[in-house]
Amino acid sequence: MRLRSLEGRLSVLLSVASLTGALVYAGVTHWPLPQLIASLHDNFPLNLSTPNRTNAVIICAVILVPLSWWFAHIVMQPVKRLLRALEGAVASYRDGDFSISIALHRRDELGDLISVHNELGQTLREQRQNLAQRELLLDTVVQNTPVALVLTDANDRVAYANIAARHLFNEGRSLNGLHFATLIADAPEALRKATEGSEDALFSVEMDGSEETFHLSQRAFRLQGRPHRLQLFRRMTRELSRQEVAAWKRVIRVVSHELNNSLAPISSLAHSGAELARRGDIQRLPSVFATIGERARHLHGFIDGYARFAKLPAPRLAAVAWQPFLEGLALHCRFQLLSEVPEQPGWFDPVQIEQVVINLVKNAHESGSAPEGVSISLIPVGHELRIEVADRGPGMSEAVLAQALLPFYSTKRSGTGLGLALAREISEAHGGRIALANREDGGLRVTLVLPQSASTT
């Protein structure tokens, strides 16, 4: 127990109080008060009697109560000063001011508490400074990003907007506090419709005499317990132009490669045929002309495939009975049906979806899978239909999976790279999607997801 601790001080004061009480009691009952009263009684005619025990206790209480209050005041005074200081510091922390330190120097438990409090204040000040620096850095990055950022509250009023957003929506002026729907009331219809929804969107608007394409990304979340919505408007025209140029370059490379593969043999065979005709060796001419015809047909099929991909018509949605549809598929390709035939009819363009499924099944057979390992599953999920085509081939690497749906990408020597791209184009035209994934037990699974009419589900 430390002497300078509160416990030590209280022990000393209690000891002093106890000793004082004992001395007072002894002084009242034994010495010197009884002797003083006897002396006064002998010298002066006073009617005084020696105090009994009750009177002695009362006299002790009269003396000890003020003494105890004084001792309590001595003990509690530093505690009260510290509590007042802590109250002021907590009030400052509540107001966001962490600059308060307690300037009391003690060498007891209160001193330890003061030291810990001042360390806490220093830590909060450093964290506040670091947070302010990070906020400044983040604000600088956000303000100078080319992506227009708009944060709106539950009342659709702008709570935050960066420089790009101010220039895009309000000619560089501040947007804070403005009603966002009112702000874009005169904006192009495509922009208004995109912001009215809750999903990401890609839209084009007329700006400065040219068409500008934007990608809208929006998310809803709670900030300080209140709902907010964050909208990001990213200009995509330059990126789309770059991707378009890259796509055209890939097309030109593929077409040039295929044309060279066909025209070079045709040119060589034509020269050989002319030389044979000049020599009068007409017996070999039919084989030369047959080879030229075969290469021409191959080139015609190649060009026709590109033309069909570029001229894909809009799907004609209709209710499709599953049993006749599957029987028609079986005439073109071999597969195992692993699911039950859905009772409700499908809702899609039967010609286009049949083309997609046939291509997927043929790809499955060409993967090296055993014929009995190629399967089709029809799985209704809510208002969607999942058509899964699976095989037991080697599957695809991560790099191939990432690019397999891109036009003109192919791992086959004679492939055009249009099969899966055409499947993706058709599925997205139906409002659906297509996904590729390796199966855990070996092989590849291609999933075609198509939305279904409420009346068919």
C-alpha cells in the first residue's frame, strides 16, 4: 500500500481521527477535564459535575463530526477537481475537440488516471489528424476524378458532388442541397430514365453536337444511419471507341488470315490448272477444279458466318412446348437429358435458341468428351429458365474462360471465334445471359439463363 495513494491517505486520516477520538474521550473521562472540574469546584462555588459516559460520547461527537468533515473534504477535494476536469474534457470530446489535456500533477491513482486520459487525448488527436489528412487526400482524388459523382440523401437532395458532376449537371456551380430530380428535369430522356432505375445502365446523350456514351453505376447504402444513394457517371465514348477500333483490328486480322489461307491455294491451283491445260494434261484438271471449289465453299461459309453474326435479327418470343423442341434438337445432335421435361412451355425464339443449343452441344462433343458425357439440363428457377449444356472434356483454363465469349476468339485452328459470341449475343437479345464454368468433377458447363414470361411460369 503506497503512502501517496488515496487508500494510504485515507488510512492515515482515519488513524488520526481514531486517535483524536480516543484522546478526547480520555480527556473528558479521565484527564484533564475531571481534574479541572474538581479544581474549579474547590476554588469557586460552581455547581459542576464530572461528565458521565453519555456526556463524554456527546462531547466526542461534537468534536469529531467537524473534524471528520474536514478530513473528508481533504480527501475528496482532488477527486472533485479531477471529476470536473474530466467532465469538461468529455464535453469537449463530444463536440469534436480533442485538444484538452488535464494539467494536474499527482503521484497517486488519480495521477495515473490523469496520465491515461492525456494519452487517450493525444491518441485521439493523432487519429483525428491522420483521418483529416486521409479525408483531404480522398476528397482531392474524388474531386479531380473524371467520373461524375453525385451523393443524394433520402429526400433526393444532393449531399455531395465532385467537380465533374458540377460541370456535367450545373455548369460548374455547386450542387449541394439541390433536388437531383429537379436538376435533371431538362436533361435528355435517356439520362433521366437511367437515373430513375436502381440498376447500372449504359446510355447515350447528345452533348456539344456529338453523341456521348455514359455508364451509370449506382448503389444504395446507409450513411450515419440514414439512407443515401451514390451515382457514378463515367464517360465511355473514348473507351468504347478504343474497344471498337481493337475489335475492328481483330476482325481484319481474322478475315485477312482466312482470306490468305483460301486465296493462296486457289491462286496456286489456278496457276497449276492453267499450266496443265497448256500442256494438254486434262486428266488432272477435275481434281484441281474440285479443290478450288472446296476452298471457295469454305471461304463462302466463313464470310456467311460473319454476315449472320452482324445481321442477327431481333428474337421473336413465343411459347415453346419442350417435348417437340427437344425432339428437334435430337435430330441435329446427340445428348443426354438429365432433368425432367418442364411442364410449363418456354418463352423464347425457338429458332435462335435451337441454334445456340446445337452449337453448344457440338462444342461439347468437339471438346474430347465421351458422347455419353454430353448432357442437357432444363432447370426453371423463379421467372428464369436455366439451360445447362455440360461435357466431360478437359474444361478450360482461367485465361480461356475469361475470353471465350469475346467475338473472334478461338482456340481451334479452323475456328472463327463466333460460336460462343453468337450464343452470348442471342442470350442478351432475349434479356438473359450466358456463363461458362469448369465442373468440379471434370468437364465444362455452359449455362444459358433466359427470362420467362409470367404466364408461362
